[in-house]
Amino acid sequence: MPSISGSDIKLIVVACEAGMGSSVMVANQLAKQLKSMGIAVKHSPVNGLASMDADLVLCHRGLSARAREAVPKKVVISFDMFLGDPAIASVVSAIQSGGTISNE
């Protein structure tokens, strides 16, 4: 099971179905939260993940199987809610503390 230390994360990619919509909100929210730590946050359609050099991928639960298939060696964290999801809050906390993040 892939894992990564929060202190090793430099690029997070928020994956979505087609490249627009609610994932943009998640990416923008994360970018604001993590900007002071020098972490870049981008968004990408799930079928474009292989071309991204993400350290960590976040995606809605409905896309997590496709995301893990696209980037099997990367940590993929799935969430259920686009705003205020505990999985996203846990990722931010682990990044801030240098904790370990791994596929659930």
C-alpha cells in the first residue's frame, strides 16, 4: 500500500471526472490552506493523472478506483463531500505535522 510523509509532499492533484466543477473548489481551497508551506495544488481529469507528477492525489470516492488504476504507485485519498470532508482535513493535518498519509 503506497504511503508518503506529509513533509515530502510538494504537489497535490485533485482529480475529477472531466476537469471542471466541484474539484476546482477543492483544489482552490487546498491551495489557500497550503500556500504558506510551498505546496502546489492542481486539478486534473482522472484520465490525465498519469501525466501529472503528483505526490498525492485526492478524488471523490466514485473515482478512486480509476485514480488508483491510473497512478498505482501514488497515494490516492478519496473523499465524499466537496466542502468540509474529514478526509481532506486529515490530509492537511498530516502535511502540517509531517505525519504519514496512506491509501485507506
